[in-house]
Amino acid sequence: MQATSLPHDSDELRWQAVQRRDPAADGHFFYAVLSTGVYCRPSCASRPARRDNLRFFVSPETAEQAGYRPCKRCHPRDASAQTRQRLKVAELCRVMEQTEQVPTLQQLADLAGLSPHYLHRLFKRTLGITPKAYANALRQRRLAANLDRQHTVTQAACAAGFSSGSRLHASAQAMLGMTPSAYRSGGNNQQIRYALAPCSLGLVLAAFSSRGACAILLGDDAETLQADLGRRFPKARCLHAAEELNALMLQIVELVENPSVTLDIPLDIRGTAFQQRVWQTLRQIPPGHTASYAEIAAGMDQPKAVRAVAGACAANPLALAVPCHRVLRSDGSLSGYRWGLERKQTLLQREAAHNNRQE
């Protein structure tokens, strides 16, 4: 993954973006020059000053509060082309969220004044998922809510944006991990297999549905982890299957110990459309790198959604596979981690040490 596609989470990465005059960094941060009192966007064509003469800011407002004035060459207060594109995608997301029937790709393209092909590429480049995947996540969220409220599955399907109950059943397994009737009964007929294994962080519990890993939990004792799994799947049949899952558990334990390992296991990730966008962003942060909650929110074109981003991180059921430990406060402090700050610090230190050895 190229660093330019991620939030610029350190001054070194920001400095590299300024040297490249990287337009992909526009909107993520601004730099000011001490000697001139001017601040610019990263792609500014002006010759950049020396590294020790620069200061970085997250917004034009913070730069101006520090006493700097906007550059007359790059006009940092004006939206860049990439910023305008991100805003356009964000507006289409709002349209999709506010309409009963999720618009088709052609309808979205007509609203944006773009070709369907270009909109598809722009949407995926901005959010990391396609318009269809985003629409499916919206339907999943609506369906989960409506299955609890409506009298029949067909009514829930129509309220969630499906044209018929048969269309719902055709895709329900992929969206819910079980049939609609099973979901309404709290996963009563679903089978979850799990196993526990010791690791350097204590114990790890991994649980698997028919689609893939649906929970990876860290803790100190088996009873607490099993109780946590039971709360997540209150009516499913949770079966201890240590021998059957031995090979998978070895992969997960290796991921704990070695940050360079790629987890070659399918994931059964269930969440709201917003949560899935956050988790997708987290999975793009490589080992040894971090991002702040504010940077994640800004990268999603929802700068005011910092608390919602933090909530999505806290709701993450897949420790390590969805690396919420790589998200920090804006001041660089560790903030919360549902599996303990000590574990979070250990993981970050281990990943940083691994990167240093690679260099």
C-alpha cells in the first residue's frame, strides 16, 4: 500500500508528501513556512523550504490561528480537485442513506454528472469499496433493524430496499451470515466454532462462522473470553473445536507475534455501513504506521465524525485482523483499546521494532 493513500500520520510522511508535491495529500494536512509566514497545501508548486523551517497543521483554521496567512499561489482555503471529488462521493453516500430504494450506479452517475465507469473508479478510490458494496452494507444495516421491527421477512425486505423477499433470500447469507429467520431469532440455528490459544498477549479466542472468522478476542482467562463470545452470539450454538481449528489458530497466534504475517483467513465482518467503512480504512494502515481518529474521519470526508470513528473502533470484533490498535488520539497518546492499553502499546512497539529491523 502506498503511503499517499493513507492518512499522513507523521511529520516525516508529511514532509515526503511536500517534497513530492503530492496532490493526494491535499486536504489531509497543510504546511507553513516559518520564514515567510505563509501556509500552503502539499501540492503547492512553490519551492518547499527546508524541513526545519516547516510546520504542519490539520486545517487552514489551525494554521491561521497560529499566525500564518494563506498562500496566493495554491489558495489552500479553496477545495482542491481531489477534495471536490471526495465531497461528491460523500454527497452520493448521503443520498444513498436517505432514500428508501438505494439508487443504481447509473442513477448515481446521473446525479453526479459522471459516467458510471468513472464514478465506480472514483467511489472505490475514495472509500476503498465499490458503490455496490456500499449499497449492500446499507441494505444490511436496514435489514438488521427491520427484521426486528417488521411482522414478516417480506416486509423487512421491502423496507430495507429489496424488490422482493426472494431477492433477500438470495443474498441474505452473504449479508447476515445466516438466513433472515435465523437472524430474527438471534442466530438460533447458527453454529459458531471457536478455539483458544496462549500467546504473548495472554489468551486469544478465535471464532468462525460458515463464512470465516467472525471474532478474534484477546484476554487473560478463558471464561471471560467465552462469555464475551456468548454475548456476541446469544442464541447461536458455540462449539469448542480446538483440534479442528488448530491450523487456523496457529496463523492467528503467528499474527500476534509477527507483524509481517499476512492473515490468510476469510473474515465474516458484520457491522453498519459506517462501521464497515471505518474497518476497511483500518485494514489499509500497514504495520508500524498509525492514524488518529480525526485523520480517519477526515479521510472519510466526515471530519465531525471523530466520536463515531472511535465508536466503530471500540465495536471492532476482530482484533489484529482489523487493526484498531493503530489508531491514536490526535496528540499521539494511546487512548482506549477494548483489550487493554498495555496490549495496544505492546503491539505498536512490536510493529515499530519490526519496521526498524526491515530498514
